[in-house]
Amino acid sequence: MKNERFESAKKIYEKFGVDVESALKKLSEIPVSVHCWQGDDVLGLEGAKSLTGGIQTTGSYPGRARNKEELFADIEKALSIMPGKKRLNLHASYAVLGKDAGKVDRDAYEYRHFEEWVSLAKKLNLDGIDFNPTFFAHSKMKDGLTLSSPDEEIRSFWVRHGRASLKIAAQIGKAMNSPALVNIWIPDGYKDVPADRLSPRLRLKKSLDEILDGYDEKWVIPAVESKVFGIGVESYTVGSNEFYQNYAAKKGICCLLDNGHYHPTEFVSDKIPALLAFYDKVALHVTRPVRWDSDHVVLLQDELTEIAREIVRNDATGKVMIGLDYFDASINRIMAWVTGQRSMQKALLIALTEPHEKMKRLQNEGGFTELMNLREQVKGLPWSDLWNEYLLRQGLNDDFYSIVGEYEKKILKERI
């Protein structure tokens, strides 16, 4: 039986020159990398009880995953009600150490400590796994510094961790037959105005050079992620935007843009086409900042839609690697996971069903009045009818709240 609302909506879109069937097909093929750390408040599997390093999770909603088994189960449940193509995004702090717990530190982690994650990803038919060295929540963060530390013993430890992470990622990429994006973010900085801004950045540059020496270019896509500030490092961040963009350009690696890591008046949607003019690939961490990098659950808002538009209108769905990055402990964590991923997909759907070529032509011809009118018209297009059809074709619907609620009653409420 045909979905009458969808068929009606499709005809409306046809008047704007939009091929809806093509758009739905493209949407199903754009991978979104889903972060593992929403499920346990970024604590990882190393036994940490709290976060350090300029980040924190707030809230105490019951049901947090307390071990590997619970986290795996929650991830599987969340992914089962997410539409589209999905990847898994891991942090090194989620190593499954087993008998090595307490004996092996991060600088000696190996692929075997992540094989169970690979098995899970294959079981769930995921598109691949991305990887992040974990440069926070560790005793070897001396004075809040890692790769930029003036203490050579500390700096060298974190360099070894970075190198180990690249080796692990290469084996993960090979096992999944899909290159792994390896994102390097460090919390290094100073609470008050530093006396020396240059030396920490020279040490960071040296550390990155050592980490990236000889990595497997076939299976690893390295990226560096900047941040304007963090808790305890309000005055100076070593890994600033200017530093990393210049470093990435010089080394021929990837810049990762986190839309919570900039001044509130800056927009990542504007930065994407700027980088696409120079880089073959651009990586994203999609979050929802509230006044600062607060990592709220991604919702369908103007900037998210504008980010999606820049990806689509620049024919960059194969160039921009989309990953999610948020952690909210004040609400049901599975609900947070699914809501964020679906919001990203909704934004992409809206972008895929807009007449971008006509809009570009009007801009180039100076037809700004018609362009303004067209933009206002497309805001009212019935994209939600397309979304419901998209879900239906994947055996899903928009009522996932009841599914999550049932899982909470049966599984999450038993966790104390």
C-alpha cells in the first residue's frame, strides 16, 4: 500500500526540481560515526571514577552502563533504532584489558585490547570504526599537560600512547576493511595568562611529528582537533585553531571541526567550505553547544541544518566525515544517542531535498530577491513526510520513545 502523504510530498518536491528517491538513497549511504562514550558518561573501561582534563559530564540519571557487557548491550539497542549507515567511534580508554588490567598502561595498548569492539561492529554490520587516543583522565597528566609538557618523561609517555593508537587504528581499519579516522585532541592549556605561549606549541609540534612518523596511510586518516578553551584552561589552549590548521596543512592530514569548540559567534558551517577549498577530507564532531562547549545532545537546529547544507551543496558527502560527540547524564542515555543521530540524519535529509543548483545560479546571476523568496519557500516543504517514509523503508518509525522506555523498564532500572 502506498504512503499517500509521501506520494503527495514527492509531487510538491518535483515542482522544485528535487528528485526525492535519489535523495533518500543518498541519505541511506552517508555514514555517521556514533560515539561510544554517551553510554557511560565518558568514564571508559579502565576503572575511572571521574573525568579530568577540561571536560565533565553532569547529571545522575539512572542506568549508566557500568561495564563492557552493559555498554555493548546499550550500544546495540541504540543502533538498532538508528536509521542509515553507521560507524562506531571509540576512545582508547575503552580498551578491554582483561588480565592486563592494572599491568598495561595506555602507552602499551594493543589491537587485542579492542578486538571485542571489532567483533561487535561486525556483528552489527557497521561501516567501520573510528578511533581516538585518550589524552585525559589519567595520572600522567602533569599540571594538566600531555603532549606539550615540559617534563620529557610525561611528554614521551603521551607520544607513545599516540603512536600505539595509530597502530591499533590501522589494524582496526584493516579488520573492518574501512580506514579509521584517528582524531587527536589534547586538553593542554593554562588557567591564567601564560608567560610563554610559543614553547608549549613547539613541544606539541614535536610530539605530533613523532606520533605521525610512519603511520599506515592506507588504513589510518589522522586528524587534529582544536578547542578555544576548557575547564581549568580558560586563558590559553595549546592546540588552538590556528595552530592545528597550519599543522594539518603542512603535514597533509585532516582538520577536525567540533562545532562546540569555537567562539559562540563562529559557525562551523562557514568553516566547512573554507577547508574544502584546500583539503581532500574534513572531519566533524557534531554537538550542541549552549554558550560554550557543553556537549548537549544534538537537536535539529538552524546551525546543524546549515552544516548539512554545506556538506550537500558542495558535493562533499564523501569528503566530510561526520561523527557525533556529546554526553548527557541528565536524561536516558539511549534516548540521547538516538535523538542525536536521527537529528543529524534529518538535517541531511533537509539538505538533500533542497534545490541547491538553482540557488547557486540565482546567487551567481545576482538574483538575490528571487533567492530570498526561494529560501523562504523551501522552509515550508513537507520534509517530515519524506522522513517518515525513509524510516518505514528501514523498518523503523518515529515512535522510538516507547522502545527506549520499555528497555529502561526491563534493563536500565535494574542497574543501581
